[in-house]
Amino acid sequence: MASARRGTGLFLKFTPFWVFLILFKFAGALHYSLMSPLGERLLPLWAVGFLMGGASLIQLLLDVPAGRLLDRFGYRKLLTLTTLIFLVGALCLFFKFTVVTYLTSMALSIFGWLFFGPGINAYLLSSAPKESAGRFMSLRDVFGSVGVVLSSAVLPFVLLLSPTHMGLVLSASFVAAIIAIVVSPRDHVSVHVEQKLPTQHYYIRRELHTSLGMIRKLNPASTTLLLLNTASGIIYGVIWFVVPLVLAHQANDFMLGIGLGIFDFAIVVLGFLLGALADRLEKKRLVFFGLLIFSLFGLLLGSGFGLLFILFGFLATSGDEMASISLWAWLHSLDREHAHDGAVSGIINLFEDLGWMIGPVAAGLLYGLVGPSWTVAIGAAPILVIWVLYWLVFQKDHMPSIESQLLPAKPHKRRHKM
């Protein structure tokens, strides 16, 4: 009972930070969603796609120095700075809407996102007691998803506004986020002082060569998981490029706006159920059917941008998570030493980032040529290729039985911009 009260008290102590997470993800996801429809007003869509993919590439390249700066100057300080930079990017929309203001807003958003992902991970791991670290990281995902779902819900209405009023909505949210992070508890210790989670991987790209060597030793599970994460990054990158454009062309479609948030909502609803399912059923079979469900409903996502999109999005994400959980268990069983779990999960996330870079570029090239439905279907095609590859090549490999409670936490998969 006393332990439960301490846990509740600790959770309440971080209330301002949970509010910050919701507000930042609300404004950040909304800004990212607006980039394709706003860019369409000024530039060819292929150019918009390359700009959005290029922004992800720059963020990826700057990740290592960002991690070093976080360690040196403090996590809360740089989370405040990164939100302030994002605020300036939102304020750009107050000026006359031109290519210059659009590009400036997008460029500043790169630095707005740069410290956010690694910063919140490091802040929570440095602040939470060791016994509560896993729960704190779960709360990170829940509150971040709340912000994304809220931004998806208001997107159809924000698209009806002028760029100036869009900037006002974004700026107000970022100002509130700055206030929340400023009053959040300070971080008193570096996350490196104590390794609280085996998947503490926010700085792992500093050791890229070593990490890739570890991945090669864990085939075939590692290759399948890397391919799956790359393909999922591509399809989610395509969706977050295409759906805002569809909304802009058929404004005030509230159901489609909700559909953008369904990918995170599915995990919030089904996370525990899928984990329990992975305990009871053969994981090799779960990978097979998870990939099949993900590829099938991913291909069908573009067939209807309404209720069907929500249904197919929910089912596709369920298949994605089912395969990911089982592949992570397989990967863990192949790693005898478990001395590099953080390195492995860091590389897994790196390949997902590559997918998020490819997705908008592909969508920008395809949207004008084949339309939104086929663009989404083509974006999902790599998942089908992975399922066929797994069926023909990898399924014959032995996957030993392993209980999920013995696994380190699976790396969080992004189904929205981070």
C-alpha cells in the first residue's frame, strides 16, 4: 500500500511533464500534418516530398551531436530550447505565406524535433527510480499518443484556417508546452549514471559500427525485424503525407482526421492483449499472420478514406504489433549474452527512421501520378514483400519458446512523427 502511494505521488509530481508531452505532440504532429497541404500551395508535390524526407535525413544525421549536447547541458533545458525553436517555426506562419516562410518553418521544425525524442527518454530515465523506469516509459507512450490523437481530431478544422490562424493555434500550444516543461521537475543526474532499462538506446548511434556487427550475429530475426521497421516507417510516412492532402481536398472530414490517430490508439487498446497472446501462441506463427494482416490491410488502407480507413488502420497496426512483439522475442532468444540490448534496439529504430525518410519522398512522387489510394497501396507493398520473404526463407528457422516477461522492453515503434 505504501509502495502504491509512493508511486502515485511520483506520478503526480511529474504532472507538468505529462502535460508537456501532450501539448508538444499535439502541436508537433499538427505542424507535420500541415506541411504537405501547405507545401502543395507553393511547390510541386514531388518537391514537398523531397523536402519532408530531407528534413528527416538531416534530423537523423544530427542525432549523435544532439545526444552529446543533451548529456552536457541537461535534458529539461534542451527540451525547453527545442520547444522554443519549434515556437519560432510556428510564428513564421504569421508572416506573408511564401516559399521562404514555408521553408523556414520546416527548417526550424527539424531542430524542434531534434532534442525531443532523445530528450524525453533521457529525462524520464534520469528522473525515475529504477523500479519505476518501465512504467514511466509506458506513460511516455500513452501521453504522447493522446497528443497525436487530439491533433488528428482537430486537423480537418485547422485545414480550413488561413496560414496565419494555423500559426496561432500552433504557437499557443507551444507556449503552453514551454510553461509546462519549465515547471516540470529538474533532472539531477545523467541517464548514463545508472542503466535503468536494457533498451536505453537514445544515444546508441554513436556506436554504429559495433551495433551493426551485433545485428549480423542475430540473423534471421534481426534482418526480418529491420526490414519490418523500415517498411512500417515507409507506410506511416506515406500516410502522414497523403491523408492531410486528402483532408485538404475534402475539408471537414472529421472521421478521416480521427483515422490518423487510429494507429496509436490501436496500440493503447491492444498492447496488453497482444502481449498476452504472444505468451500463449507459437511466435513463429504470430509473425506469419502478423505480417500477413499488416500487409493485407495496409494495401487496403487507401480503398476508402472514411470509416474503412479507421477499420483497416486499426487492423493493420494490430498485425504490425503482433509481428513486432514476436520478432523481438525471437531476437532476444538468439542473443546469448544480452550485453548489447540497447545497441540492437537503437539500430532497429535507426532503420525505422530511414523508412520515415523514404515515405514522404515516395508519396510526393506518386501522389500526382497515381492518386492517394494507389500511393498508400504502393507504400504498403514492401510489407507484402517481407511477408513473402519470411514465408519462403525465414520461417524454417527455429524460434525457441520464451516468456514475454523475460524480455527487455521492445523498442517503441513510431506511428507518427518523432
